[in-house]
Amino acid sequence: MKKRYLVIFISIFAFSVSFAQRQTKSVTIFGDSYSTFEGYLMPENNLTWYFLDRQQQDNDVVSVENTWWHQLLKKNGWKLCMNNSYSGSTVSSSGYGKADYSDRSFVTRSTNLGNPDIIFIFGATNDSWVPSPIGEYKYSGWTKEDLKAFRPSLAKMLDFMKKRYIGVDMYFILNSELSDAINTSVFTICDYYKVPVIVLHDIDKKAGHPSIAGMKAIADQVDAYVHQHQGKGHGKASVRRHRAKK
């Protein structure tokens, strides 16, 4: 009788562990300086903006636990697959001072995002700040010249990602205070590829980057959006252009 109970207990325990493992989602963060933190980037030589125990200008984020993505993962019990974020990176290849950012562009880095269940794309901020050329909407046949502009670059990136990361949930996080041209382009191109856009609002920033308060606001808004729209389908316009609630 004791053996029988032991077998039942082991079976239940094994099922519980297996179920828990299936429920634990793996997440890749794909971003720019807003998502960087010293010692947590892959590849390790990606430039960072936030440093361990060292304030960057007057920004108060000095712990990885302050970052929006760390808070989000911890709250949901998710695990980090990888964080391929690069400070100053643009979606296009056009960087600051007309420099060629092909080596760090989102298009180039989109090939190295691991094997996650969820990808959060947090870009376009530097394209707005540079500002990168906007270009035309183009959904195939991209040339190197095309990729100097934002619209064809974002389209190429999402086209590749949808084909490469099959079955992966993708969300585009759109920063507040970007240009109208960038915002409109993100909505239009993400609509084409059926990628939901989480529109951030009221993000506190110091030196142009999220403070501790700003990081919490991002984490809360992304979390609220994901849980509100799980299972509703990513193809609905109301989902893609939703403004995350406070």
C-alpha cells in the first residue's frame, strides 16, 4: 500500500514539475540603451548606458533590479533567454553624425535573439533622435541603400523575425515623445506584420533615459498590456495601437 502511495505521489510531483516548466516563459529583450545594463548583455561587447553601482549623469538607476525588464520578468516568473540591447542603436543603419550603424542596427542584430517564447522589441528612439531618414514603405526587395532609412529597415527586420521566430509572441514597445513620423511608421508597419504595439506614456526620464520611476512605469504598462490582450489575437488594430493603462 505504501509503495502504491509513493508511486502516486511521485507521479503527481513529476506532473507538477513538468507543468510548471511548461508555464515558465522564456523572454528575449531586443532594444537600445533603455534596456541595457552592465553585465547583462549578449553579446557582452554591446555598448551599455546603465552601469552597476555607478550613476549615469543624474539618472538614479544603478541596479539591474531597477530595469523595466527585470521587474517584468520577476513579476511573471519568466526567465531571461537573452538581452540583445545596444546603447545608441538605430533600427536603420543611419547613426549619429551620419555614421554607419550597420554593425549595431536592429536589422543586423535581429538574427541573434536566441530561442524564446516572447520577444519584446524596444526600439526607434534613436531613429527619432538622430533623426534617421524616414524613407518609403517597402515590404520586399530591400537594398543596402534602403536600409539607411527607417521604414524599409523596420519592415525588413519584422519580415525576417516573423519568418525566423515562428510561434514566438512579439511585442513592439513604442517610447513616448518620439516624432510623429516615427510613430506613424511604427503603427503602419507593425500593422502590416501583425505585431502589437505597446504605446508608452508618462515615463519619467533623467538625462533622456528612464529613471527608477520611469522603469517601473514601463514594466507596469507592458505587464498590463500583455495580460489584458493574451489570447485575443495579435491581428486586431485595437490591440496594436492600445495605450497601456496606468
